[in-house]
Amino acid sequence: MKFSNRLNSLPPYPFAKLENLISTKRQQGVDLVNFGIGDPDLKPPEFINHALIDALSIPGSHNYSSSSGEKTFRDSIAVWFEKRFNVILNPDEEICALIGSKEGLAHIFRAFLNSGDKIAIPNPGYPLYANGGALLNEFHPVILDLDCDSNFVPQINQLQDTDFSGIYLNYPNNPTGAVVEFSDLKNIVNICNDKGSIIVYDNAYSEITYNDYKAPSILQHEEARQNSIEFHSLSKTFNMTGYRIGFAVGNKTLVDGLKKIKNQIDSGSPKFIQHAAKVALDSYVNGIPPKEISNNLKIYENRMNILTDGLIKLGYDIKMPFGTFYLWMKIDEDCENFAMRLLNNGVVVTPGSGFGTSGNKYVRFSITLSDANLLKGLNKIPENTS
């Protein structure tokens, strides 16, 4: 039996070699400090867990939901979005619940593009965009090379000179931690409107920001309602990665197309999980998160400061990002070689090449580990002598 051409079109999984080596090290009893995985070590707030348990007793909670999500959840999304971004949404036409934002990001272009159509892919960027979003759907990825000089934001001439029917954007950004100015977002929207191109805006880290930075929604630019759909996840904000719950909002035709795709392949997230997600969003007051989330952000910000200061003391050229729980560090050698040297010292980092060729001289640190492990990891990292 042979794999399909579309599956064979995917590049080798970039982290497979490293994962095998990590497994071998652990079997050998090596004490590893893992900066690699972006899965929160902090727990969901107790009020969310209690809401989940309570929801199991609600009549009908064991039944199918719908692909678009429960009305009560969509209503809460609309209220949260208005309070957080001052954007009014129609919960019936401009909102769709998701089984985690990842599935929506992978499916959305299937509703609007045809085989061979071009999708602009940021480089570096979340691997799903090029692989699950483009190649697996037989679209043609057009690579947008980004660098630190432009803060990893596509430039006007770059967009104007590139032919594409859709584009993935993600700010605050994984893997770089970069953020985008609202003026840049407006320029991107206007260019894509002129091209008739769809913008898929991944805003999964909108609530993980530092130094008083507040991430915008692309929908705050009124013109974005013509061509944009924005994706949010409760995974990072509320430490609910395993719950698999998120949502998409934006242009009603784009949302409707996503619903039509989902109608064919899923029956929605479980009702009891949507109830817990509704309670999570309802915990915001006038766009301000509850104390549990604010406290988590303080923990992340403190960890980011510890990691940034520690790497600077070791001689690395690094700046603290304004968003996400990732630190993107430039190095003077091949990223996989550097990652292997650190692994031999008992430290796991993610090679930047896994996020595209523009990441070949970078590694990514995640701060989803305890302060004690973070400090232990820093003690294992060699000084930069280059």
C-alpha cells in the first residue's frame, strides 16, 4: 500500500531526529531540561475545572453539539470580543467554535481555494501553515522570507510583488515572539483587499504579552471584514491545550465556508468543554482577565526575564519579546548542530530550521517549565565565545 502524493509532498517531520535522540537520552537516565515544547506547565484555573465538572450534569451535555458550536458559547465569544477588542460580532454569522484553532487553520482554505492556488507562508512560521494548510490540500506555498530587521513582519513591497490568493499571518508570533503594529496590519489588509486575497490571522497568543503591550485584532481595522478571518485558542490563555477548544471570527462568508467544511468532517467540540470555555471567557471583566490569568502572565514574564538575562550573561545577543512564551535566539552556527551540543549537555531547545529556512541560525526556547528547571537549564548552557 502506498501513501498518497499529497502525503508524500510533505517534507520530513523536522523534529523527528531530535525527538529520537531525546528519547534515547532519557532511556540512558540523562536528566534533561526541556525548553522545547510549547505546552503550558501551569494548570487551568480551578473555576474552569469546576465548570467542566458541573457541565457533565447538565441535561444533554453528552449529546452531539454542532459544527458551528453551542449558541451560549458563541454568545460569550461575541461579548468577550467586544469587551477585549471593541469589535462587534454577530454570533450566528461571524463566529464558529473549533476543536482547537489548529483544525480551523488547516481547513479554512479548502472552502475557497482550488488545487494549485497560491498561499503566502511566513518564513519562519508555524509549520502547519505550509504543511497542513497548503501542501496537504494541494495548494502551492509561496514563501515570504522574514527577518529581524523588519521584526518578522511582511513588508509592503514584498506583498505587492508576490502573487497569492491567501496568506497566513500570526502575531504575537510563534516562533519569534514578534508583535505587529496596528498600522502594519492596516497596510497588509489594504494590500490583500486590492489583490482579492484572503487573510487567515492566527491570534492564538493575543493574551500572552509583556511590558504593557496589548495585542490587537486584525478586525479592529474595519476593512478587514472584507477578507479576513481570525483564529483564537483557549489553549495558551487558560492553559487548556488538552481541552481542544478555540474559535474563528470574521468575514461571514469565510466563517460560513469553514462551517460547511466542518459540517462534513466533525460534530463540534463536546458540549461540556464548550461550557467550560464559556465560563473562561466570561471571567474577563471589561476586557481585563481574571486574577488567575493575570498571575500566570506575571509568572511567564518573570521567567522570560530570567531566561533573557541569563542568556545575555552567557554572551548571547538576545532581546526579550513582547509576546508568546517563546524566546527566539540567533546563533552563529547551524541550529541543529547547536541543538545537539545543548542536548549533550542535558538541555532541549527547538532548532529554528523546523520553522523554515529563515530559522537556520536560530533556536527557540519555551518558558513552559518551572523557575527551578529554567535556572537549572541555564547552568547547563555553555557560554557564547564567538
